[in-house]
Amino acid sequence: MSSSSESQVKVLALPGARRTVAGVAVALAGTGLATVVASIPAHRGTAVPALLFLLAVVAAAVVGHLWPALAAAAISFVGLDYFFTPPTHTFVVGKAEDLVALAIFLVVAVAVSAAISAALEQRVRAEFRERQVRALYQVTARLLSGTDLDTVLAELAGVFRTLYGLRWCRVVLLDATGAPRERALSGMVDDDEFRSVPLTAGRRQVGRIEMGGGAPGGIGNAEAEVLTTFAGQLALAVERARLGEEADEARLEAQVSRTRAALFSSVTHDLRTPLSSIMASATSLLEEGVPFSEEQRRELLRTILEESERLNRLVANLMDLSRLRAGALTPSVEPVALEDLASSVLRRLGPLVEGRTIRVTVRDDVPAVPVDVVQMDQVLTNLIENAARFSPPRSAIGIAAVRWQDMVEVRVADRGPGIPPADRGLVFEEFYRRDIEGYRGGTGLGLSIAQAIVTAHGGTMWVEDTPSGGATIGFRLPLARIPAAVEHRTGAPA
């Protein structure tokens, strides 16, 4: 054992040593005081001295427990014989009844010492068990409260080390392969022997508590019983935490599988439809001997162009999704006039919105907005495409921009069936799609990506009803230049 460990053990044992020393001091002082008081000439006989000496024995027992009390009993016996039993100042007893009285005094003193010491020791053990149960209960409550397991185990090791006067304590848990892994340690592990308490849940051992050193008598049978009971509770908590981690991993894996399945289903359908149209139109144009009029040729070429642009938008959304998941959705902003941006998007989406009335309204007090042109183009493209998808072919689409405090507010409104309130938080989730009143949903990426881009610009996005019927997607963007990187989120809008 190292010198530091020895000093630690001495310090831990000091309260008991101090108690014994104090008890011996009380035994010496008490018997001396009893001798002085009993020597007052008014006192005659041995009755008063015997009671005073017995009082000294009781005081020594209360302060120092058994051994100081026995020492006080022996000193009192000698003092009563020498100073107060005739002939005095000798150890000779002149009468038989005096000898019997001295013997009875010694028996009573020893019995009182043993009884008081036993009661006090029982009280000390009860208080220790109470502290033990209270400390372990607090650890159990922390486990049940959902606190991080490693944090609770670290607290547990510290509690054990303090409670049982240990040099060190550590908690070892078995991992999925059955290999032991240290999860918590209090103190410095040495090469001395240690006590190990297994953590067993049912018939499965999940780990162990290792305890090294300690004050003499630190863990008795009663304390060990409480410790074993607690170890069983701790093992169940550890097993529950392990099962919870496995359940979380299973849920995550299931979610990833559902996401992959949804992506595969959505992308497969949305790729196949335009590709089929492109292939059919191209095959028709390449057929020999088929006399197409100029208008028919233009119609087939227009179909190829429209479906190619549709494929391009789908690929752009998939690329934005990859950037979003990689955390690379960082806007590079510059001042842009919203009416110019909207006009550019509408020209590119001409075939998609052909035959519709598009109303673009930008208030005069709306200045140029600092945005990433490419990303904001994608936002308007997704919102206009979404409005066109879920509204009648000849219905109008409204695009309006107004100033709102230190932000600009943009709304894209359609005349479709609208979005039920219960679904308005879901439409911004990846791959969420729903067919509404004959209008088939897309890949479920458009609104999710649009919201992520707006959030990366420091703005918010939401869904509301169009006053004349339909759905309106609105978003706000700050007019002040945003930092180079803004942490984005993909949840529902605030």
C-alpha cells in the first residue's frame, strides 16, 4: 500500500480513534472528579461515591462506547476500594459485605457499559444504514428520471467511495460483445485486492461494481445486504438503458429504411413519367415514313423540352436534398430585385404555367433583398410548381411581396383545394406527399427544400388559406445582410 493510501485510510478511521481517545479522557476526568466530590467530609459510606463513579462510567460509555467505559469501570472499582472502603487508602477489604458491594458495583458498571455501548453502536449502525439507503435511493431516483447513464454511474462511484470509506470505486459494464468496459471511476485504482459486487438482471450479468480499500468494518453484513439489493436495481436500470438504446437504434434504422423506400418510390415514379414522355416523343420523331406536320413536330419537341425541364427540376431538388443533409446549404447573398427574380422563374416555367393568369405584385417600398440568387430561384420554382400542380389548369396564381418591419414578406397563392390545418406542419417534411381531390402529389421534396433554404437565409415559412379559396405558401426574409453561414433547421415553420 502506498503512503498516500495509508494516510487516506487513517483519515477515514480518524472519527473512531477520536471517539476512543475522547472516551478515555472522559473516563479519567470523570473518575477523578467523582473521587474529589465523594471525598467531601459530609459524605459517609460508599453509596454516594459508588453512584458518582457509576455516573462517570455512563459518561465514558456515551462518549467513547465500550472500551473507555470498561476502563472507567475498572478505575472506579479501584478508586472505590482504595479511597472509600474501610480500611481506606489500602486495597484490603475489612468486611465481607463491603467486598460483595464492590463486586456488585463492578458487575453493574460493566453491565451498564456494555448496554449503553451496544445501544449506541446500534444507533450508529442504524444511522449509517439510513445514510446508505438515502444515498442509494437518490441514485436510483436519478436513474429513473432519465438522467444520462454515465453521469449517474460517475455519481454512484463517488457516493460509494465516500459512504464506505473506499480508496477507489469503479463501475464496469459489459458491452454488446460481452467485453468489460469501464464506465465510471472515482479515486485511483491500485493493485490491492478489491471487493466486486456483480450487477445481474435476471440471469444475465450486465457488469459489476469494484471497490478497493476502505475503513475497517466499512461494509458489514447488513450494509452488504443493502448493497446487493441496490446492485440488482442498478442492473435492471442498466439493462433498461441498453434496451432503450437498442430500441432507438432500431427506430432510426426503420426510419432510414422508410426514407430510402419513400425516396426510391417517389424518384422512380417521377423519373419514369417524364422519361416515358421523352422516349415516346423522340421515338415518334425518329420513325421513318410517318408524315408529321410542322405543328405536330413542334408539339412533340415541346413535350421533350417540358419533360426535360421537369427532370431537371427533380434532379435539382435531389441535389439540394444532398446538400441539405451534408450541412452545405450556405447562401452566398447579394441584393436582388424580387420582381426580376420572379420574372426569370416564370419565363423558365413558361410551359408549366401556360394558359394561367399569373399576377405578380411587388410593393414600391420593397427594396432589393440580400439572397442567394440560385437558391431563391429554387424556392420560387418549387412554390410555383407546387401551386400549378394542385390547382385547376386555367386558374390564377398570385405572387405578392410586401415589406413587413425589417423583413420582406412573399406569398404564392393558388386556387386549388387548399391544405387542411392538420397537414400544414407535415408538408415541410421530406418525402411527405398526399393526393388531394384528384391532384397527385410530387416527390415530397419541394416544400421541404424551400423551407430549408429560407431558414438558411434567416427567414421563416408557413402555410395559410387563400381568401378566395386555395392554399398560400408564405415566407419572410430579412432585409439586412445575413452572416456567411446560418445554421438551418428542417422542422415546421415557427
